[in-house]
Amino acid sequence: MVDFKVVVSDPRDGKSYQLAVTGQHANVLVRKKIGDEIDGMFLGLPGYKVKITGGSDKDGFPMRPEIRSAARKKLLVAESIGNRPRDYPGKRSKLNLRGGEISPEIAQINTKVTTFGPKAIAELVPAQPAKK
């Protein structure tokens, strides 16, 4: 079975909500790509539509939409997704990055709401305990 943590960002109020997706609903997300829109029903948000904006795999490597597969690749990149050079501007680094396709190795999927449903997300998502 595949399990994902899905982070849903609400552009209206600027808040993010973390949802656990398992079972059949998680299997629907496999083979989707960054930029695809999915129905919020699979995330427990009926009436919503969300767009996949990124994510990271089980080892913490970020997803890049330029890599067309689900594989992990080594790329030479300047300042961009997954690389923030500290030495000097324009420094390039060779980094391991994950492809833009969701696979069972992905741990977290980042999404943003594009179409809102009748109820607020805060009503649909169970309250999470505050961190100390």
C-alpha cells in the first residue's frame, strides 16, 4: 500500500493543511505529474480541485518538473528548486533530484487549491495538535 502526506495550501487565507492519504485514494495519485489537477474528493475535500505543485521523496530529495520520469537523477543546477547557494551568486552544484512524476517512493506531495468547495477546508480537516 502507498501512503502519502499531502500538504494543501489555501491561497485565500494563506494557511496550509497536512492530510494523510492511504489506500485507494493514494493509488489514484500515483503516475500524476507536477502541474496536474486532481479532484479534492481523493483527499477528503469534496467539491475542491487542487493542483500538484511539488513534493519530496522518502529521503527528502525535492521533485523537479523538468525531469520527466519518477527516477532520481543528478543534475548540475544553479539557484532554483532544491538549491540555495551560500558562497556566491550563480554557483552551480551537482544535486540529486527526484522526477516530477508521483511514484510510491514519494513521501510528501505539495498542492494548492484552484477551485473551492462549499465548506471551508478548516471544517473538513480534523484539528491538529499544536507543536510545542
